[in-house]
Amino acid sequence: MTTTDKASPRDRLLDAAAQLFYRDGVSIGVEALCKSAGVSKRSMYQLFDSKDEMLAASLERRRPWYEAQLTAPDAEGATPRERILFVFERLEQASVTPEYHGCPYLAVLVELKDVEHPASVVAHQVKDRLEGFFRAWAEEGGAADPAVLARQLMLIFDGASARAGARIEHLDDGLVTGTAGALMDAAGMR
Amino acid sequence: MTTTDKASPRDRLLDAAAQLFYRDGVSIGVEALCKSAGVSKRSMYQLFDSKDEMLAASLERRRPWYEAQLTAPDAEGATPRERILFVFERLEQASVTPEYHGCPYLAVLVELKDVEHPASVVAHQVKDRLEGFFRAWAEEGGAADPAVLARQLMLIFDGASARAGARIEHLDDGLVTGTAGALMDAAGMR
């Protein structure tokens, strides 16, 4: 997610957008974004139809990095339970950094309050993909109802990220891995 | 939360603020709030030092109503488990209404991203009070670790309200009551 001066204006804008929307919220102005990216407003509007489109594109651009963060390095060799626990271990690790404000995709959904906004559509897709991974792993691990377990794990993931991002919860004592483990046990998962 | 024309300008402003901040987010402008309340900006600034103070006061004013919604009508006669499940049943019921956008206190925390904002302080208090109720009931019900179970229930509560508010989850099939029940069972609660 680092940007050099040699990056294209488009990439500079998208990286600035990802950073500032995450830190300050979706109401941040176009002027602040352009200033941070070192790109004129005129250039911005040549690249994107609107601020909304730019926000959506910045979330899309961040997706591969985000998903890689949640994927166990030895995913092939890991058991389904280990792959699920890795997601929550990563959440616990990320949540204690000073710059953590919760899951960027959930935050955008909460802030926009508009399911048809292009950025909400991207965020919804990213959330669905994570739920899909959970469901596949739950099935592979023999959970009684993989779809329900996946939805339960998403409740934990989003509740924990929102609460830790808002600094009303600390995840550094294994709260979420323990909760995920209890739900996997309750679902009869290996 | 209904307001008549006979309500004081202060109450009209606080009710309009609670409604509009919830529906549109904390970035809504002072002009829109004053217009909705039928109060001049000059009057508003005589009543409140700032928009931030007004937001905090509107959350504080809403608190008794919010907590009453989550309290079982026969709380004295109900078991601790029933009192906890009632909270999640109410969440399931509220989440299917068209005007639902998730827990108003969590939304403010996610949107403001500022733990020292006066509205964040109020929201944090409301969240801590609910967690305190969960902890007391968990203890009364014989949970192995009431503090941990209360934190787990808050993860579920906030995850479910955020996801249902963003319309990426539906709670009308008993997802959260079932999850809360599984966690109470895992904690050995009666």
C-alpha cells in the first residue's frame, strides 16, 4: 500500500483515498484527498466520475492485500480449523496497532448507510467472500451446519473489529480466537 | 421519541438530532438539524456549545428508551438466561424494520473514530452498561467466567447489529439467539 512519486495519479489517488477514508471516514472532502495525493481536482475528475466511484475503486484496490492478510501462509497444509483460527489471530494482531480503526469494509457500510452506493457494493462483496471461505472450511471440517457456523463467525469477526476499532474492547487476550473455537466446538467441527 | 410542537426547542433539537444522525450519519450539517427541529441556528448555539455537544446530549436523552427496549417486561420473574435471550430477541425484532441502521451507539463510535469526542464517551458508557448487565446475569446463571461470556455476548450483539443495519445479514431466523445460546451453553450457564 506504499506509494512512490512514480506511481500514476490514479494509484496515488486510490492509495490516498484508502488511507484517508479509513482514518477519517467517508465524509472526508475531495480537496483533502487530492492534496494528499498531489493530484489536481481536475485530474481527479478526469480519472473518476465521482468521489463515490473513487471510494469504491480504493476499496477494490485494497482487497487483494486485505485477503492476503487473512490467509494462513501454509494454507494448503493447515487444517480447516487452523485456517479459521488464523483469520482471528490476524484480527487480534491488527487490532492492537495504533492505526487500527476496525474492518475498513464494515466501517464503510456503517458510515454510508446506503446499500446501493458503489462502495457499499464492493464492501458487501468482500464480506461475502470471507463468509464463503468460512463456510467452505466449516464444511471441510465437518461442521453440523457450515452455513450457520460461517454466519456466526462473521458476527464475531465484525463485532470484534468494530469494538476494537472503537477502542471499547481489547482483543489481545485471545477473546476472539477463544470465541471462534467455542463456536466451532459447538458446531461439532474437527 | 415523538415530539410535539409544544416541546421545548431543546427537546425538539435533541429529537431531530437523534433521528437524523441515526438515519444519515454524524456528518449531517447543523442547518439540516435546525430546519428539521424548527429552531434557528442562533437558538441552537444558545442551547448547545457545539454540534458535538448536541450529538452527545441526543444520545444521552435516548438512553432510557434504548435500555427499556432491551429489558424483559417481567425481568424480575425471568431467569438470567431468559433476560439475556430477551436482549437478542429484541435485536432480531428491531433489525427487520425498514428504518433499522444498527445500534445507534456503535454507529456513532464507528463514524466518529475519536474516543475523546463527547458523543463517543456517552456511547461507550451505554455499551459498558449493557456489558455490565450481561456480566451480572452470567454470574447469576453460574457461567464459568461471567466477564468473558459478557464480552462474547457483546461481540455477537455489535456484530449482528452492524451487519443487519448494513443489510448484509438477516436476523429473522434466530441466528443471534441461537449463537448467544451456544455461548451460554459453552460457558456452562444454566
